[in-house]
Amino acid sequence: ATPTLDFDLQLLMPKITEGVQFPTGPEGKRSTLATGVAVFAAAAAPAGEELAGAIRKARKTWRQEYPEMLTRLVEAQSYSAQRAIAIAEAGLAEIYSTFEFVRDGEMVGVEAAMAAPSAARALHTATVAGSGALPTSLSVPYFGDSLSDQVLVDQVNAWADYGALEPAGAAALCAVANSAEWRDLRGRTFVALGATAELGPLALLLQCGATVVAVARGKPAKWAELVSMARASAGTLVVPLKRPASSDEEIAAAAGADLLTETPELAAWLAETLPALPKGATVGTYTYLDGELNVRISLACDLICSSLAAKGLCAGLAFVQTPSQAFLLPAGCTEACDESFASSYLRLLRYAPNARPAAPVADGEPTRHAHDGYVPMQGPNYALAKAINHWRAVLARSRDGLTVSSNVAPACRTASMVAGDNKNARAVAAALAGMGNFRPMLVFNAETVAVLMGMLLIHDVRNPASVASPSVRLGHPLELLSAQAFHGGSFRVGVKPAALGRLFAITGFLFPSDPRPTSAGQLQRGSSAESVAETRGGRRGFGGGQAVRRSRAAESWASWRWGGWASGAASGSLRVSTVRQLRSRAPWAWGECVRAVGGRECERLDHERRGSKRWDTRGARRRDVVRRRLPANDVLRVQWQAFKGSEGPCWCGEGVFGGRLEHYETATLPTLVLPA
């Protein structure tokens, strides 16, 4: 067999014209910007016409002004608990009354669509029972290491001492790490909307014996992995099917449903399925799509959640939140921001401070401060999608009496952020690589964050004294969203995160850094290339221990990077195949094809805008370079293949994003399979 490196061009996602849709405007067009402005203006109405009018007036410059406007909206919510609930109700009411559902050319309101699921599209059910044993301890992967027991507790406290994790979040993580009873989830049911999300808790919940109802699109290869995972776990996986199936192979082929286009049918299927499962289901939303699709799928999940809650079929909701929104700051954060800003040289360059003045509050209310974490690059659609989650979380706990687990996850390298169809992937990857240069900012790999967020979920549903419980009195409903935040330092850094955006990117290109605070109060530093590919100095990483080498140019300008990657040979030994990154020449990127170890022939599929062309490097010497210009706005996805043989190397490569070559993180790569 010949090793190949495939570049699969992803120019634009196909437009989904059915299912949940933005409202139709006066001219028959669906405007995401106009809709967002209308929703937030309606939400602001309970706070008075001044803010609502300011939002409407900002329509022409909404993409520039929405961070400040939406932070002011959170400050308006912080005025009192009653106003926070009223604003959340007004925002969701506007969405529910205007968004539409399209099917077979027919358009109806979303609530009308949810009330009339199609019998012809009814879903079937498969149950996959695991045969594994409950784990005796919990293990968290962390830059090639595995943290468990007291080592995990010490590391959690180190993150909190560094300023990346709030004390309440650290206490929650430590409690779960120390409690085998809480980690035993047998007899508990969880619904995972977006079950295959990188930061979702599916794997941990199954490992701990839970019954998990998994909802995701129909991708047989991915479902085969989930079925296999469930069989080896102590839990039970419940799956929606397009048609009846019995064997694991049949289940994987028939599994899946689309949250966007089959929303009514999924809600009906869950309403039929949940009564037969252990009581007290917690319904979690873990979806993400780019652009306006993110708003639509967030609303689809909210429609399902509200439908199940109205029927009394769920005991709680769960969300994984991003720090790049506006929040009510926990105690101590504002003081930490002020202290950090006072010692920063950036204040001399007139950078904006992270701490804002105290928000207006009702008489007798304590002082409250809001945090503006918005990243303009993410855009107003992202903000609207997350606002749906925030508003639902506040209402479900403070008005409806449900247990709500809503925890902030730190910045991490997920495929949805640094790969795939994300048009901002190149800039996001650079910014993530540079965040560690600004204390207390930390960036994590997705595999680490997924387990930690799952631990916080377990704490919230198992601890009756957690902030998630409606029986616990909060000082303000918005405290639910930030009390246990694992924000990665954004709540406590001195300079406003959005103002640091360019510095993140610049330092990410020049001086990539991944600081790793330790329990001894020391700070280990690694490169971001290390966290993406291998760990420095032979620490155990993807495929074994290799050192990450740098050329002289990398040391001086960090424009050249070398990555050593292990490959499996027939004997089971490790070989290293080297792939070199070339500096981009904006607006063009250059790719390189390097000979594999052992002198095997290799091929590369190079892209054209409307198809693929096989680029043959047969006969090339070890480091002959094959170059082709790549338009800067194209997004390429790297696929990986491994081949067995006496000299059989495992080919691997880099992703190309918008004119610059960036590393893929190991956690986002498909599992390497050596064909027989």
C-alpha cells in the first residue's frame, strides 16, 4: 500500500434550507443581523427604553457594537433577580414568536412545528448495554500525563491558585475526585444533545455507569465508535434509529437524527423513551455549528428542552459555556483584575482594563460587576446562540425549579475552533497559542476539558448543596452561570481579553506558550506546538515520546517548526516521520510533501476550487518539496492513514488555514488504524 496525505477541501457548508430557520423579513429575506438586534432589543425592554433604543440604533454598526451592548444588557440583569428573569423571558419569547420551521416548502412557527411531529419520520430505539466495571478512580489526561487521586486534586488547586479556576469550581472538582459514591451513576439518566461534541461528557458518563441517551447526526463510523465505547463501559447507551436494527453494525448504520431538521420528531421520541428509563433525566446541550447555524441548532435544542420540561420528563438541564460572553463576576475577580492591571505595562499603552465599574443595582442589593468577555471575531450570531443557553439556564433554575448545571469551560483547542469549517480557524489557533503569555490565561486540550466539565456535571447533579440545585439560595440568578467557572484566567486577567486579541495572535506566532502551574507553586512552560503534537523532552505524547525540534529560523522568528511523529511498524516498534512547516507568504500558503521513512512512494491530493487533483510525488527524494498555491480563504481538513509493513511509516501532516500552516492537535485526529 502507498501512504497518502489527503487534503479534503471544505469551502462552504451546504446551506440547510429546512428545519429551524431565522424569521423571514419584509423583503422575503432572512437577516441574521436584523433578527439579533430585534431579539436583544426585546430582551432589554424590561430594563427600560434607553437600552432597548440604543440597541436598535446600533443596527448599522451592530457587528462592532454588540459586545458593549450585550455587556450592558447583563449589567441591566444584575440590577435585581426579578429583572434578570424578566429579561430572559422577554428574549426567549421574542425568539419563539418569530423563528420559523420549514419542511417540504411549508413554513410554520417553531412552536406549531413542535406540536405536530411527522408520523412518517418517527424514530426507533436501540439500547446498547455495557459489560465493563466501574473505575476505581478517575483519570484526567493532561499534556501526555494522566492525573488521578491526590495528583489530580493538587493540580486542580494549582489551577485555582494561578487564577484560571474559581474556588467553587476547584472545590467541586476535588469533591468528585475524592468521592467514588458520587461517581457511581448507575440508575441515572442523561440526554446528550450533540453527543459527539469534543467537550461533551458522553464518555465519562458511560464510564461511570450512567444511562445516556445520545442524539447526533447519522454518521455510521462515529456511531460505530460510540457503540463500541458503550459495550466496553459500565453504562448503557440509548440511540435513535431511522429504522429498526439489532446487531451493533446495523445500529451504527441506522443511528442518528438531525437536531436542525428533525426537531419535532426528536422531542416526540424522547418523550416516548424517557419514561422507560431511570427517573430524573438531565438534558444536556453540547452543540456547536459555525455562523447562523449555531443560533438555529441552539434554538432546536432549547425547543426540545422546554418541551420535555413542560411534560415533567426531565429533572434538570446541563450546558457547557464559553468564557467569551458577558457574566456576573464571582467575588474576588474584580480585585484580581485591578491588581493585575496595575502591574501590567500594557496600561501605559492605554489598553482597556478588564474590570468594569460597578453595575447599577436596586436598593439594598450588594455591589456587582459584569465581565465583558466577548470576542468580536466570533460575531453576533455566536453571542445570540449562547444567550439562548444563558436565558434558558436562568429560567429553568430560578423560575421553573429545575437543577441546572451550567459551567464555563476554559479556552481549548477543539476541531470546531481550529479546524473543519471554521473560517476563523487560522486566527483562533494563533490566538490560543499566545494566550499563555498573559498570566493567568491558560489554554487546554479538548480531552482534558471534556473530563473536567463532566466532573462538574457529576458534582452538580449529585451534590444537593451545589449552585445547580434550586433549593440553594443564590444572591442573584446570574451567579449560576459563573460561580464555578473554569474560565482559564479571562475573569482575572488585567487587560480586557478582546483588547488582547492581536497580542494573543502575534505572540502565538512568535512565542507560542503553554504555561502549566504546579501544586508546588512553580510554573512549567511548554510550547503550543508541544501540546498540539508531542511533548518536549521525551514526555509521553501521541504515539510515544519524541522531542519537538526547532530549526534556527524557529528560534529567531518562530516561522519554521518541526514536529516528530511516531509511526507503528509491523514489529510494534516506533518510527518517526518528519513533516516540515513552511512560512506562509500571505495571501498564499505553501505546502510541502516529505518522503516517508523507508523510502516508500507517497501521493498527495492537492485541491482545486471545484474538485481534487492527485499530485504525484513518485520518484521524489527524501525532502523534495512539492508546492502549489492555496487561496488564503480556503479551509482544508487533513485526513490521516497508516500502513503496516517492515518499513511501514505512519503518514501525518499539518492543516492549512487561510494562508498559514497550523498544527492539528492530537485530540482532534482520527484514531490511527493499521490495516492488516
